[in-house]
Amino acid sequence: MTARPLDGIRVIDAATIVAGPLSASILGEFGADVVKVEQPDGGDPMRTLGTAGPAGDSYWWWTETRNKTSVVLDLRTPDGAESLRRMTDRADVLIENYRTGTMEKWGLGYQALAVRNPRLVQLSVSGFGRVGPLRESVGVARIAEAFCGLSSMTGDPDGPPGLSGSAALADYLCAVYGAFGVVLALRARETTGTGQLVDMALTDGVARIMDEAIPMAAALGDERPRLGSETHRSVPHSNYESRDGRWVTIACSNDRMFDRLVAEAAWPALTDPRFATNADRIRHRAAVNAAVAAWVAELDATEVVARCDAAGVPSAVVATVAEYVAHPQTRARDSVVDVDDERFGRLTVPGVVPRLTATPGRIDRLGARLGETTVDEILERWT
């Protein structure tokens, strides 16, 4: 099979739930040999979070912890801790997401492990990171969204702060940045010969995707209001209901797009001189949206999208997840793939990202059975 960029890299995933384990899965998709360390009495709690699949573990588990084998260790015991030390002696990467100070309490802190294996790279994921007054506080994805201010901008203007469609958005962002950090540390090790600690907070990824909100708040004291399905920076840029009861998203990001939309729509209300520039349209947001909504309401959703496409205006029917999975575009890019598993048959899961053309990643297997391998077997494989 095609060689992968991380072939030969040995990774220990001692994390739980989403951010840390998904970072490890990403590394595994691109060739790393990943061993998941799970505590006794049920293993990673993610096995039972969400909807149970036909083989017992959740669908969430099957897809987000793929490309790993599983070993059971109780890190709170001397034997379990020593087993992990023996593994890290031969590993390239250790991933953990215990509360700051927990691994140190067990004698498994990075400094102690790096004495034994100076080439070790460790990714530590926590709610608020390993420095600062909140370093020992508990944090999960939703708390990260609230803490960074994202929740304050999410929801309808007259409603409470909302939550992104994925309740684990902060986890996923942290996972991607965490995997990126590990790869950077491995690249640096090629020059320095030594590993390092990669410190990721759930809040880090959320803060990084908030466009201009942070500099605006810091420089101008401006706090962005909740705008529901709209955006603060351009109008029209929202969801509109079509004649056949579907919702269509239209995103006019500049004046050229809007002018093309006006010409294609041939809808007199859109030629209002108050709508001449984006700044004008922001000032008259309600009137612009009313005019666009009236035009969309006269057409079926597919016709709206076709006419927007003809005008070079970004648009899409607001699809269900099932519609996305079945779409030819999704399948053409392998954005979702069908994976066969001996335990329950075939399961459709998200594909591998990013898409490399010469050394692509792949899904070797779905979530592992609890304790399917032993430390001795791992050490023999990593000799």
C-alpha cells in the first residue's frame, strides 16, 4: 500500500473523550502506529456516549477513535504507571488530557518521562492549558465556547446565547491543532534531536476561529450582537425559505456579487438605491433581507441555487446530514467513506482530512475492542 507520512511513528493515546483521542486518530490515519491506553471498568467514556451501535460501543466511538489498538492499564497504580513508562521509553508521542498536575501526581509528568526518553513528544490537552490561574480548572467543549465569547455571539437576537450545531466543536478544533502541533514538534526533533511538550487548551482553537471579534473587542470595545443565521460583515448573508418549503443559504460577500444577484433575480425591490453598497445594506439589513426573502419565496430551492450559480453568487440548499452523505460531491471527494468491519458489517464514516494526492491517509480500522492487546505485545512490536 502507499507509504504514509507518519509511517514508523509510535503514538500512545492515553486521553479520553474527543480532543486527545481524535488527534491520535488523525496521526494514525497518516501512518502512525497508535496504541490507546484505557482505564479498567469500561475504558474510555466515549464508548458509551451518544447512540449505541450494533456491536455495543457508540457510533461516535467507532469513527473518532479509528486506526488504533487498545490496551487496559490503571495508571493510578504502580504497575499501570510503570507499564506506561516502559511504553513511552519506545514511543515517539504521548497524548493525554488529564487535569493539569494529574500525570505529575502519578509520576508520569512530561519532565519525568523525558528524562527516560528525551525524544518524546507529548501533547497535553486541557480545558484552559497548563499555565495561568485556570490551569487546574475543569473545562469541556461547551465551556470553552462560553469562556471565549463564541456563545455570546451565537443564537437569535432576542434569545439566549446558543451552542454550535456540534456540541463538541471546541474538541474538534483542539484535535486538529493538537495533531498539527505534534507534527511540528516531530519536525523540530529532526533538527534538535529532542522532543517537547505541546500544550493545547480547548479554548485555544475556539479563539483562533473568531475572525475579527477579538481585535475589535480589544481595540474598540465592540461586542458583536447575536444575529441568528446572519453575519455582521455583509448583507444579504442568511437563510431564506423557498416556495417548496426548503431553506436556501445565500452569501453575498461583496458588492460585485450583490450586483450580479440583482441582475439575475430581476426583482425590482432589490434595485432600491439604499442597497447600493455593502455598508448601505448593513444599515438597511431588514429591508434587504425582506427583499431577498420575497424573491426566494417565489421559487423552488433548486431554482434559487441554479440562478445564484448562474450569477456567480455562493448558495446552497440547507441540507440534512443524510442528504450530504448521499450527495455526489461528497462521494467524489471521499468526504465520507464506507468501512467494512467484521464486528457489524459496513459503516459510513467521515473520510480522511486533509486530502494528500501523493501520500494519502487511510482508515485501516474503526474503534478498537477494549483491551484487545497487551503491553508485552506492544513492546515486542516496538522493539
